[in-house]
Amino acid sequence: MTDMTMQSTALGPTSAEKFRQRVLPFVLFGLVLAIIPFFGPSRTTMTLLNHIGINIVFALAYNMLLGRAGLLSFGHAVYLGLAGYFCVHILNWIDAADGGFWGNLPVFSLPIWGFAMGALAGAVIGWPSCRRAGTAFAMISLGVAELMAAAAFMFDSLFGGEMGISGDRMSGPEFLGMSLGPLDEVYWFVAFWTFVGVVAMFMFTRTPLGKLSEATRDNPERVQFIGYDPTRVRYLVFIFSAAFAGMAGGMAAVQDEIFTPESMSLIPSGAILIAAYVGGIRYFSGPIMGAILMTWMSSNLSDYTVGWLLYLGLMFITVVMFVPDGIAGLVFGFWNGIRSPNRSHLMAKWAQQAVGVALMIVSIIVIVEVAFRWSEGYGEVFEPWGMELPHDGVITWLLAIVPLALGVALLRRVARKSEEV
Amino acid sequence: METIVFSLLNGTIYGLLLFMLSSGLTLIFSMMGVLNFAHASFYMLGAYFAYTIMGVTNFWLALFLAPILAGVIGMGVEKWGLRKVHANGHVAELLFTFGLAYLIDEIVKIIWGRVSVNYQVPDSLNFTLFTIYGSDYPAYRIFILFVAIFMLVSLWYLLKKTRVGLIIQAALSHPHMVGHLGHNVPLVFMGVFGAGCALAGLAGVIGGNYFITDPAMAVQMGPIVFVVVVVGGLGSLEGAFIAAMLIGLLQTSAVSVNASFADIFGFLGLSATSEVGSITISSLAPMLPFLLLVLILIVKPTGLMGDREV
Amino acid sequence: MKNFKRAVLAASVSVVAMASAAAADVKVAFIDPLSGPFGPSGDAAFTSYKLAFEHLNANGGLNGEQVELTGYDNKVSPKESLVQLQKAIDSGAKYIFQGNGSSVAAAIIDAVNKHNARNPGDEVLFLNYAAVTPAFTNEACSFWHFRFDAHADMKMNAITDWIGTRDDIKKVYLIGQDYIFGEAVAAAASSQLAEKTPNVEIVGNELHPLGKVKDFTPYIQKIQSSGADAVITGNWGQDMTLLVKAAADSGLKIPFLTFYGGSLGAVAALGEGSIDTLYQVSEGITNIDAGEEQNKLIEEYKERFPDYDYYYHRAFVAVDMLAAAAEKAGSTDVIPVAKALEGLTVEGAYGPVTMRAEDHQAQQNLYISTVSNDVKYGVDNIELGWKLVDNGTIEAASAEEPTTCKMERPE
């Protein structure tokens, strides 16, 4: 054995580290999924959890493209949508079948069919679009998404027009004694497939193809030099990514029992892009965090404020400008920070930054909420904790300006200090 | 015959409006490599500014002030936003403008409300210019034509005949070299970004009352403008012009074609009652730009006139 | 992290806001777009319900119980609607109002049917105020669904009846959006015109893509060269506004008979050009004199919500009918109220409204109106408003359509 190989073995992770980094998180993830129902969540929470599960799989599938392969897509919902539609059709075939193949197919297996359909759609559409990377790929995905969404309105027999197509998840034979009628059974279904999807996608990152896709992202020319065709690598990764998006489509078909053409439009594609990026595309777990946050926000925040899209836009821009590693970057940075030797110094810095950000948030919320109420003109007044904040009140203006100024000043001071260090 | 005349006239106007929007985007795109997702938002801002200014003064003042305002905001975005994100690469820049489009949409809703505003054609231009084939032709359309051509000529003059134009042209093709020659490239970038946004704003001023001024106008125009820029080819204003006119004419004339797939492919045995057979060419019109985009990118990735791959 | 904090803050803010509201006995949910591009249409209806329930609560409430109305934002997505429906049901809502988008309504009907079958004793009722696909009270009818708006075929009945009274309309052009609703409108128009007015010729039947056309001038030129005397369209939103605007620009001065000409902002966008060209069919218009009380309501609505106009008359009718049914049933429980609603008649400001028992479709007078500058109540905060046309009143009986519904009722 030469010195070189000796060194590289020494650099490799020990089996304890491997367990801690590659097995333990998944065991914990599985445990969390299994424990949640014992807290007796309401049906609303259950529905939200089911959607979170679906979006976790979708966001991870999307990140196989954006984060891993460096391909920015504006139309990934097309694959989720096509597979979802296919699965709703299967639901109806199962319902209509009297024995035979469809009659004996448990609904539980739908995500597998979604996976296959997603792969097929990815293979067909990906063939022309994967020949280019970068902006050309992004533009083609945009064009394809617009085309598919428009086509869905034209072929009613396949897509059902604006009404979409709905099915009944309670049809077909029961699997493991589950009729999939009640929401908690759907939860187990979604949890199972979310776990399978997450583990499978993590394992994909460990395969040679997964590694090559990262290499193609970083330097396609070198990948070519060592004898691989970057176009082919991109194409294969694209098929897998579309397949996992299709799997999420299969899960969504069972949870929602309906698919409509808008599920293939630019809006869900843009939403998953935001979710993955806000979560942090450089970490495997980033899109998971992003999917959880975004699903929760889009479903709940709109109950509290009409300005939720504005908050969403602000949050997204903030992440793009100041936190390119996303939430996962913050979490892991914090985790590494509290274990580093100069943690007290770091903690002080973070505490100041947190105070600064919190101050700015107070101002922004006041500005946005007061502005929206003022512009809607119903004479409604923003009243946090019973404190009236009319648009022409002195306190309102103070609350809108002072914390913002203080926050900006504090953040700038921290930034200047860390530059000096 | 009358269909052809109308298609040509309306297609030209629509094409020129598209060009006004996409010329700014082309300049920005080719110089900075940023595909400005929020470009159509500046188009919307232009229309709303004009509406507000027109309410206080008159249309002619709005025609000058609104684009300038849009341009100033564009410069601010470049200076305090894009420049910061630049270090994180093109994807981050693209995403920044993507988020910015969301933001501008919402802010417009706060200021001007969520419904369309009553932005009218000024009275001095609101008359019938001529009547052909029994149909009135509004003078405002011809006005749009003149503004667009005037802008086209000024842009051409600015780029080809002035020193500023020379620097911009050089920066289009060799940005680094221009920087090495001692020009203030960030300033050029900011100026070009602002000018691009101002052009979009101008398109908004004259397009907002031709179409409709509401918070959805940016979302509807945005994707088509991209198509024009990409189909025309990077770094090529001529390409953008050809693409804009092509798409304008294609979309307007496709609408007047009543033929269905069954009429065209009938010899293959396609029946008019089948789902595919009953699709008409006119119903395909809005899809055509995207079809064109996908085809062009696959067949000729440099676009019609561009010399660089996207 | 900070995003989370912001959300928690927003959450706590709203919890405080909600706690200050009076405790209520009956919960009612309103599921429609309250933000995004379709936000205004949902909001205009939501404000109508807000006012209607405020009046109801002030007059003693629903069979003596106070009503709490909560809005849920579905962003016009059928999927999101189901999430919001689940939320509404979990918070204890028994009555669900929705209207924008037949796709959403179809999803809600389906979900409510499934929910009521899977959760007996915990039923909810869907009160549809604007989704007009005829199927909902025909082959797809449900005991749990009531519709307070006239469906597409009935509105078309009103339009074709009126065309029959106009001798100068001999050629009609049909134009609509290329999806199920547009197709249904076109089909209803051609079959009804062929039956009622055989001498009226249909000179064009065109479907254009939904929400994608920016310049309708080419379509207008097609209409012009066809020599049409009138245009029938089911277009809504900007497709409606842009179509009529292009017509005005090209000097096409023929009646445009629309379902949704009265929707927010359309008249303002057209200005004077809408006079005598824009027609709409609706269940009531503010400029029919319906007495002092109705005028007070219209003025109160305008004062409270200056962005909108009194347009959703059926929202007020729906609340009246719900209150009458609850009183008749002596309960606010879903099944008795639903049974009491069947066949119920209330006196509305613009004529009686009857909920037909066979299919749960409200039968009411329909009115054809056009834009005029000589009106009491303008719309969109300008001088123009809607005015009844000659022969524009279509009695409920002649707008009525037969139904194919085979209703399955619970015990």
C-alpha cells in the first residue's frame, strides 16, 4: 500500500461517523413520522402533514436537478402533474374494474405507477431539453410548462378541462387492512412513501450517477475528459428527478383524489423552486425544511394576512441576497457554531444579528399590515395585542421607522465588525 | 384580403410593443447575463405611473415622466440588489429577479388596489383615424406605431452614432475588455439596466391603455418577452426586432385562421369530430411563441441572429 | 429561523384579533380566493356575506343563534380548496359558501359528499352562490349542494328569450373561452336559438384560449366581417373586458350579451364605449327601484366597501333563505335545515326566489340590463351604471330548465 491510499483511507469516515451521518438521521426521521399520529393531530393538521410529505418528496426530486445537477427548471410540476393524472386515471380504472389486473391492484401501490409515469414523461420531454444546460435548459422548461398547461385544456378526455379528473381512493382491494378512507390511514400511506422516497433519493446521491451529476454541475468539461458524456448524465438524472416528482404525483392523487390542469402550470413549479431554494439547495435536508415551511406558510399564513405573497417574496429575496445556503445553511451553521471553540464570540454575534432581524421584521410587519388595511379602505385598523395602529398615527410611524433603522444599524455594525476580524 | 391587412397592421403594432419591451431585456441580458424575470413588472410600473401622473397632469407629461421613474427604480434595483447577488452566480441573479417580480406585484396591489385601474386613452388621441373595410381604425394605434418607431430610431442612433453607444456595444460583446480599458463598467451596467427598465416603462405607458392596466399584466406579458429575447438571439437587437415582429404577426394572423387540424391533416384520416381533429389553428395562437421557443432552442440554440449560445 | 419567528408573530397577532370577536354559536365558512389575481372577485362576495350576516345577527341571528363567518382563501385551486374545506370543517363550520370557479365547486361537492358519507352525524352543507355549470343540479346533483345562482342554461334562456323579442337581431355570433364552461355556453346558445328563434342565424362559433389573448381585435374583425347583429359570450375576467374593449375600439356597435359584464372593473375599463354595447344577465340590478330598504342596503354596502359595488345580490338572498329555513326547521342542524330549504320560497327585493326541491336549484327572475349614464347607482366609482332594457325582465318560470337530477336523500 502506498502513502496516498493510506491517507485517503484515513480521510474517509469511520463506521461510527458513517452511522451518525448516513443512518441515524433516517432512523430519527422514520421515528418522527411514526410518532406524529400518537399526538392525535386534528384532521386539518393531518391534511397539512400529508401535503408536507408530498412536497418533501417533490422538493427533493426538484433539488436533484437544481442543487445536485445545477439545472434550473421552471416547469418541474409538469412531471408531477402528468404522473398524478395517470394515477387518478388508474384510480378510476380500479374503481371500474371487475377483477382482472386493475381489480386486484391495491391503491397503496399508486406511487410506483406515478414513478414509472414520471420517468416516462422525463425520458420523452428530457430528450430534447437536456441537450443544453444553464439558461437554455431553464427557458426550454419554461416553454414546455406553458405548452403542457395549455394543452391540458385542449384534451378534455385526458385532463378533464378546468374541472380536472377526480377518483375515489377507497376503491380496489385493501392493503394491510387499510381502506385509505380515513385521513389517518392516508397519513400512514403518505408517511411510508415519503420515507421510501427520502431514503431512495439519499441513496441516489451515493451512486456513481449521483456523484457524476454533481461533477457535471461543477465542471462539465472535466467530466467529458474522464470519459463521460455530460449530456447523458444530465439526461439520466433528469429522468430520475422526473420519476421521483411522479412519485409525489402518485401520493398527491391518493391524498387529494383530484388533479387539475393548473397543477402543471408555472405556479406550482415556481413554488417548489422557492421551497427548495429557501430550504437550501446545497444540503440534502434543505429542500425538506423548505417544503415544510412553504407548505405550512401557503396553507396557514394566508389566513392571517392578505399580504402573505408579499412576505413570501420578501423572504425569498432575503434568502437569495443574504442567506444563499438557505435555512439548512443557518441550521447547520448554528450547529457547527455552538460546537466550535470560539462559540461565545459567535453566539454574541448571532444574538445581535437575531435582535437586528427581529427589529426589522417588526417594522416590516407594521408597514405591510397597515398599508394593506389602508389601501383596502374598509376602515379596518391593524390591532396587534389590542394596540390600535391607524395609518396616520404617530405610534404607527414610529413603529414603522425606528425598529427598522435600529435593526439596519445593528446589522451593519455586526457586519463591519466581522469584516475587521 | 381585409384579414391580411388587419393582421399586418395589428401584428406590426403588437410586434413593436413587444420589441420595446424586449429591447431593454436584450441589452440587460446580453451585457450582464441576467435574465430579468421582473422586466415585465417594470412594464406594469410604467403603466401605473402613467395612470397616476395622468390623473394629476396630462398624458404627455406621463409619457416622459413615467418611463424615467421606472428607469430610476430599475437603477436602484441594480445598485442595491443585483450587484450584491452577482457574486453568487447567474442562478442567484435570476432567482433574485424572480422574487422581485413577486414583490413588485404585491406592492402594486397595495398602492393601486387589486382591480384594474381606469387608465384611458387621452381624449386628444381618442378618435377614429380612418375606416377600412367597414371597420374603424383608432388613431391611438397609429400613435403607438409612431412612438415605437421613434424609439427604435433613437435607440439605433444612440447605439451606433454616439460614444456612449460604442461603449455599450463593446460591453455587450467584451465586458471584461471594456473594464480593462478603464471604463466604469458597474456604472454602465446600472445605466443600461435603468435604460432597459425605462424602455419597458415606456411600453407600459402606451400599452397600458391599449390593453388593460391591472396587477396581472406583468405575469401575462413576462413569458412572451423572454421568448422574444431568446428566439431573437442573445446580444442581438436586430434578432430581438425580427423575433418580436415574427411573434406579433404570427399570433395575430393565426387567430384569423379558422382551419382545424382535421382540415389540414384530413388526408391522413384525421376526423373533424375527434379531439385532435377539432383543434383549430386560431386556438393554438397563444401557444405558438412557446412552441417557437422550444423548437428554436433545440434546433438553433444561438437564436435567430445571436452569435452566442444561451 | 427568522421566517418562523415572523410567522409566529403573525399567528399570535391574529389569535389576539380572533379572541376579541364575540363568541358565536353557528360557524359558517366562506371558501374563495381572497388574495392573488382572482382575489377581488372573492373579496367582493365575501364583503357581501359579511354585511348580510351582520344584519342577520343584529336581527336575532340564525334561529336565535349568532353566526360567525370566517373567510378561507383557496386561491381558486381545487386542491387548496379541499385543504381549506378540511380546516373549516375542523373548526366546526357547518355551512360552506363558495362560488368562484366550477372546477372548485365540483371538487367541493365531491369532497362534501365523501365527508358526509364517511362522517355521519358531522355533516356539512355546501351553498353555492356562483358556480354555474349546469351539471351540478343535473346529473351530478347532490343533497348536500344548493345553488343560489341561475345556471348557465338558465341564463342563456334569458338571453335567447330576449333575442326573440328583438326583431333587429337576425345574425348572432358566439364567442367564448376554450374550456368546459365556454363550450357549455356555446352549446346551450346554439340549441336554444335553433329551437326558439329558427329565423336567427348563428354566423360564427368561436372558442379562444382561456386568459391568454391580449388583443381581441382580430376576433372583432372576424365578427365584423360575419355581419353579426349581436354577440353572445360567457367570458369572464379580463377575457370579457378585453373583448368588449377591442370591439369599442374598432367601432363595432352591436350588443354584447354577457354573463359577467357586471363583474368588477369591466365598465370602468370600457368607459362610455360600454353604453348600449355591454349587456349582462343577472338576478337583480341596483337601478331597478326595489324600495327604500333595498336602496339603504345598497348605499350601506357602498359606504362600507367603497372598492366594490352591490353586485352579489344572491349572497343576501342566500343568507335570507338560510335564515328562513333554520326558522322553519326550528334548528340550525344541517339535515333539518337542508330539508327545510327544499321547496322554500322567500320574497327577494327583485322578486320571489324558490329553491326547487328536485335538484336544489334556485328559481328566480332574471334581468337583462345594459350600461347607461342616466342611472341612480353607478359602478366602479364612475357615473355609468346598469339599467334594465326593454323586455329585459325574464320571469322565473320562463327561465326555468328541466332537470335530470335523481336526488338521494338521507333518512
